[in-house]
Amino acid sequence: MPRKKYHPVADFTKKKAMAKRIKAKSITGKTEGPYRSVDHFESLAVMDFEGKDTLDKLFDFAVQQFGKADCLGTREVLSEENETQPNGKVFKKLILGEYSWRSYQDVDVEVRHLGSGLAALGQQPKSTIAIFCETLVTLYATLGEDAVAYGLNECEATHLITSAELLETKLKSVLSKISHLKHIIYVDKKNINTSAYPEGLQIHSMRAVQELGAKPENLAVQPQRPQPADLAVIMYTSGSTGRPKGVTIIHSNLIAGMTGQCERIPGLGPKDTYIGYLPLAHVLEMTAEISCVTYGCRIGYSSPQTLSDQSTKIKKGSKGDCTVLKPTLMAAVPAIMDRIYKNVMSKVQEMSYVQRTLFKLGYDYKLEQIKRGYDTPLCNMLFKKVKALLGGNIRMMLSGGAPLSPNTQRFMNVCFCCPIGQGYGLTETCGAGTITEGEGRKQIRSNNATYRHNLSLPTVADYSTGRVGAPLICCEVKLRDWAE
């Protein structure tokens, strides 16, 4: 059987044409739209897996599919040291161990025990549980004291999950102003003196709540399952003006948003490792982690202070989280990528003249090839050390939250040898809106959006700058004049 001939020029011409193809059309024929993706033009995609229309069904499905596989990972703090800086300031530096992992089955047991424990404490279906916590495997925090008090009162939360540190610092002074709160659950493995807190307010450790939930009589109580139209999350934004705004998001919103986002990440699956370091209080991170769990990716937790070997909390000579985890996927706000760009370019300036010249020649050559739609496998070797800053295995990055500068985007394309999926979305749209395409193979969904697909097509990364891509298959976008 004759071998198929490979023509690189024809191949890249075809890929470039695919990258520039029309990706969305107006469903009304009018210029202002609404616009819908041509990949799902007849209807909007509402779910990835047939019948999995709420978050609990989606999680149960993931546990069934990936049971013993790694799900969530964290690093143990081996030691903590004070380091005095030249200006006299003292910073805490950490030495961290390897990642330890909980399987999907392990997480499932913890989830069931926690849910059962909350019910035993009087938590009712459709009532509100508030989350205010720092960067851990569980939860995150971003709002200040007054904003937290305002949010807790507005949503009438009866149960609050937090950390011991936040409880004793930010929350303690405002607890008397929060009228509906009955139970506080802290995630740390420590004891807290509860005598200084308002009378009638019960304080528990998360371990105690899980142990309560593990009792046979509590596990025997059947949970009440949510419906697609039930409220899943009230996510508070900082608010551009005035008080924080609580955005109400139902289960079907999150399922549809995840469906659209996953379609723009070709090849998403169990071979991927995602590094989670952004706040879960940010809709981009929340939907990214839902997507990863659904598709069997493992999530290794991190923070901006421990992300790389050069991060502020990592002791010199120790390994940052990316070096240990070697993630394949990463979400990043432009500020993080700008910081990486500046750090690398400052190192380049410290190189010898010959090294600096070689770096610039390789950089300029690869940049030109990217603009033309070509790849440079041999040239990629030049940037091996730069790629190692994020573990060396990153195959795609997602950027959101603010516009990404063209210089920074091109730098990431060249030095990390991966496409940047720049997107636009809002908390009100579950982070979904638009994302530029990544390179790989994507599944073509039928109109009923079932899980079993029998067709996949190649996609080509959109390496253009200053763009956020076409509408996702789960939503429509309409243009509207806004008079200045």
C-alpha cells in the first residue's frame, strides 16, 4: 500500500485557511446578531453528557468513570523558615514535599460524609452555605470584612465554611452583625477556643462534621437531589461600583458553560494535569476545575506565592509547584503572564552577548514562523529552560479576566511552545462567552449533545493577538451600540 505523501507547504496552507475560516454567523442575518458558533448552529449545546444536567450527577458520573485515578493533589509543608531581606523585612519561606493525591473515590467519600454531616447539623435543602476561605484544596477567599458581612446577610447563610486564621482575624469582629448564621465550620486541623464568640453560634472543625456525617444513622438519610433550574452558586463579584454584587447561577448554567469551554480545549482528558492556583471565588477557576473533574484530569493545588522555583514563598534551592507537578493545562490572568515575561526577559539581559544574540535570533525566527502558521520543532529546543519554569509540559493556557498584551501573548507562544486560549466572559455568563481555538482534535457534538460522539475533526490554534475568539457552542453573542 503506497504511503501518503506529506507536503508541508500544502499542509500549513490548509491549516492557515482553517484558522481563518468563519467561526460564527448571525442567526437573524442582521449585523448586530445574535451570533452563534457555526459548529453548533442549529441549536445551543446544553450538556456534554446526556442526562448529566446537574453538578451532582456530573460528579457521580466522573467518580464512576475515573474512580481510582488521581483527582485532587496538595503538597505537605515540610518546614517553614524566616528569611530576612536586604531591606530588613522578614518573609516566611517554605520547603514543600511531593504532591500527595486523593482519588476520585476518596473525594467522593469525603463529599458524602461532609454533606451528611451538614444535614445532621440542620442544613436544609436549598438553603445557603457560605464559603470564605484562603487558598487550600477546598475553598478560597477574596472579599474583605464588610463585604463578607454584607454578603452573608444578603444570602441569609446559616452555615459558614472558613479557616481558623480568617475566623480569628477578619470574621470575629463582624459575626455579631450576621443574624442568620448558626454554624461555623473551619477547615484546619487545630482546636479553637470558642468562648470568645457570640452565644448561640456553634463552631466545628471540618473533620468533626465529616465524622458526624460518617455515622451510619446519618449516612442512611437519603439526600434530596437538585434540579437543573435550582440555584447552585451565589458568586459575589467585587463590584465596579458600590457594594459587591451576588450573581445567582443555576445548575444548568454551569453545565452549559462547561460544555462550551471544554469544546475549545482539544484532547481534554485523563492524561492532563491542571494546576489550580487562582481563587475558586473567580468564575474562570471554578468552571475550569468543574471541567477538569468531569473529564478525569487531575488537579494539583498551588498559589501565586508557590507557583515556580522563584516564587516569593519558596525557599531558594527548593522546588516550586510547577516543577514538581509538571502541569499540561493552566489558567492565568494577564498579570501572572506579564510577571513571567518580565522575569524571563530580565534573565536574558543577564546573559552573555553570545547567549543573548542566540536567544534573540531563535525568538525572532520562531515568532515569524508562528505568524505564518508554521511550527519549529528544532527551534523549540532553544526554549527548553524557559518552558521548565512552568514544569515543561504545558500544552495550552487559558487567559481571562483582562486583556492580554500582544507582546506577552507572543512571548508565551514562543517560549512555552503552546497556544494561549484568550477568552471573554462574565460571572453572569458562568465565565462562558468566547475563547480562541486551540490546536488538536475536537469532538463534534450532535444536536442532543450526548456523550458518545463518532466524529472528531482537527482544529488549528488561533495565534492572532488582541482577539477573544468566536462565541462558544453554548451561547449567543449580540452586538449593541453603547453611546459614550
